[in-house]
Amino acid sequence: MLNVLLKGTSMIRSQSPMYLYRRKNGRYYIGQRFDRKVVWRSTGETSRSGALKHLKQFSEEVARRRDCDSLKEFSEKFLAIAPQNMAVKTLDIYRRVFRHLIDVAGDCPLSKLTGEHWDRYKSLRLGNIAPASVNLELRALRACMNTAVSWNLLSTNPFGHRKFVPVPETLPAYFTVDDIGLLKQVVAAPLYWDIILFAVLSGCRRGEILALRWSDYDVQRGTVTIQCSTGFRTKTGKHRVVPVHSLLREMLEKRRTITQGDLIFSDNGHQLRGNNVTKRIRHYIRKAGLRRELHLHSLRHSFASLLIQSGESLYMVQKLLGHSSPRMTQIYSHLEPNNLHRSVERIVL
């Protein structure tokens, strides 16, 4: 029952954790309490009777939500639709997230999820994977609850303002020019050396390289276009144009004469499996006696690091890497010692 009107504050309170409040603009707003936070939404009404009617309808809608969608039901709906919009690797993350969330919360109604479940999820996963990997899953967890809100299954995201796991800042591992020379000496298969060379001179990700087709290579302009295609989606869903280094142009011309099909890097025309490529290159890295923290993705870091050390701006490196935010490129700022020295020397005493 909606039974209490506080005249002094123009607030109407129900027995559910919802409130009506009339602001100075004359309109009534519904406040719904989640843990210690109240989320407000406008009724669009200026009359008390209209606001009460709106609150009653909203309360009934929330009650229906509680009855119709459990966590398991929502996960099944989400995963049925998601493959149309996500890369396979991203979809695997969401499957893992739902599995562990159900371990933590059980098959409860979505409306029963609270910040406690977020914290329990963190504790569970921190016992098995690194903090950075936990945060990756937590971002996916928050994103799927945003989807529940957009589908009108929740009125607000129960994980919307929760904290991630603190992760100490670490510098990215990258190959030096000498490391690349040592690696070249042990790579027996020309195909894998071509992949390594392309990664370190273009900064492209593994999936981007393995999905490249000859139709993406513009010989006249000397560029390749990284874009979504059948079976492949770029990390941001956007395309970007990458300039091709002169050494890569020579390599691509040689590959054109020996490859089968439209894929630039393939096994006799067949798509290479990403995990197999990663394992093979890790084997070469170990064989060359290089640092254990180096791996395939370190070649992308090497591209950025070598550019920065040669005097290129962080802004240009951001564009070449396809980073959506400058913050992602800031991890390479420590490699600008010359610029830092020039800045210090500007002080005149």
C-alpha cells in the first residue's frame, strides 16, 4: 500500500523500497533503494494522484520482473543473441562469467543480485586467476547487467558503481631490436617469421593478422585495412587503415606468389588457429633464450615502443594501434626519456 505522505518534504513512501519525491520543478520522481543507494526516475507527473498511479504501475512492473527472469534464464537469452554481435573469444568470456556468477548467486531472480554478489565473485575468481583477468570478467559482468537494464528486466544495474580489483601498474614487455635478431635465427618456418615480422612492423593484433585477406591490401597506397569480416570482428568493431612498412611490402609480394586462397597468412589456404600460432611463436621465443614474459602480443608492444623511442608522438602511436582512448597508449610514455630531458632543461635559473 502507498500509505504515507510526508507533507514537509512532499515525499510519499510505500512499504517497498521505493519513494515519491516532488522536486522544486513541480514534478514527482520515483526513488528506488539498492543497498545504500537510491536511484531516481521521473514520473513526468505534477499531480499527486498521477504520481501515485505511476508509482503503482512501476511497482507492479518490478514485481513482474521478479517473477519472470532468473539468472539462468537471462544467461540463456543473452548467449542466444550475443553471437551475432561478439567475437568468439569475447563470447567465451561471457559464458565463463555467467557460469561463475551462478556458482556465487545460485539461480536467483535478476532483481535479487546485489553488491554482495559482486564482491563474492571477486573473491572466488581471485583464488584462480590474476587480478587483471578478474577485472576483465568483472567488466563483462557489468556489461551484461547493462543489457538486462536495456531489456527492461532490471530498473538499474546492481553492479553499476562497484569497484574493480586494484592492479599494480606494470610496464609492457617488448622485444628489443637485438631480441628480434635472435628470434629470426631460430624461426625455421617462413610462414611464422612472416607473421612475426608483420606484427612487429604493423602493431596489429593476432586476430587481425590471421584474418587479413589480399583484398585488404592496397598495393598502390601501401596500406592494409583492418576491418570486420565473416568470422572475424575487430576489437572495437571499427575499421582502421594501417600503413605498410617497406620490408612488409617485399614480404607480401613474395607471399602473393606462394599462397593459396584469399587469406594472406594461411596453411595451404586454410585458416590458421590463433592458439596454435601463439604456441608455436612461444616455442621459438623459448628456443631463442629470450625473457619468459615475452609472447606473441609483445610484438605489438614492440611496435609501439620502437616508435616512441624513435621520437614518434603518443597521439600517432594511438592512431596506429587503433586504441579508442589515449589512456591505453599512456603505458608507453615512460619510453620518452629524450622528451622528458628536454622538458626539464627548459627550466632556467
